[in-house]
Amino acid sequence: MAPFGKIYSYPNNFRVERAQVIAAFNGLEVPLAEGFQMNVTNKSPEFLAKFPMGKVPAFEGADGFCLAEGAAICTYLALSGPKKAQLVGADPKTQALISQWTFFAENELSSNLLPPAIMTLFKMMPFDEQKYNGYVASLQRALKRLDLALEGGKKYLVGDNVSLADIMVAGPLYFGGKFLIDAEIRKDIPNVVSWLKGLAALPEFKAFGELVLCETRSKP
């Protein structure tokens, strides 16, 4: 099967892994672009001609179609195959609910996970305990909202099958489980843990790698 397109990014980027999970559901091949070097490739005139912001992930289709922003890439891939109706919804209300969780993943999960990661994992900025604790508190609030949505043993966030909602929300949780969403946090979100483990067992989710859940959150 010829690739549907390629994604420019550094390795182990959960935003890319989400796109590859979606591609797997739709039977699409979307590999990482070969030879990509962060802060080299994405600053080249050739790259900037296609993606003026120089950000990754960035998608380039086999037909030359170019798209930036992780959520937009995921939505495009979800719309581009036979599982379209399942992934994005077949009616306006279902589509809106799925979009709600997509925005939740970006605004409530990713935005509160990335700054602690930059402080403690990547060490790209000084550790600030007050800010760190603020992000953790905001993350816990979001996770409790998610746990409420999954009450009653729900397997999926919207409807009776995996949708874009599940994949978009699972992405940052896979990432956060490795360093921040520790045993102390998880004891208050049992529904989230069960839901995430159920998704991890699906073959299409292998792009995320192994589900790793840390015991103690990362600090300097």
C-alpha cells in the first residue's frame, strides 16, 4: 500500500502517535518523514514554504496537500477513510460531542501536561514549584471531569465505538502517565484508568507504544 502521506516531527511525539492510531483505523499508511532534524529541517526554506510557522507535527499528503496543527491533522485523517462516520460522527450532535473532547484534550490536558514536562523531563526551563503545582491541580480537575464522563463502566467517550474523541484524549494521557499522572492521582480516577487500559488493548493503539503508568510523578 502506498503511503497516504507523511508527518514531519521528532520521535515519540504523542500528537504524531494519535494521528497514526487514526490512520490505522482507516487503513492508511502515514509514516514519519525520513531524515527529519528538529530545528534544522523545520527551519529550511523548503519546509517553511509548505509550513510557514515551522511547527511540527506537519503533514504532507501524497497528493501534495499540506496541513499543520496536530488536531487538524488528526481530523483530516479521520475524515479520509472508511471509518469516517465512526471516528467523527454521523450526525451533528455526535460530531459536536466528539469535537468537544478534541478541544478538551488540547485545552485541559495537553496544556497542563506540557509545561511540567518542559520543567522536569526536557529541562528546557527552570523548575517553578508554584507553577508546577498549579498545572497539576488543573490537570487533576480535568481528569475528574473525564472520570465523571466514564462512569458506569463506559468503554468509549461518545457512542458505542472508538471515536476521534477517545484517541485525542488518550494521546496526552499516554504521555502524562509516564511522568506525572502517578498512583496518587490515579486513585481518584478509576474510570479513566479502566478506559485507558481497555483502549490500550486494541491493536490500532500500538502506535502509542506500551501504556506506562508511573508510581511517583517526576520532579527535579
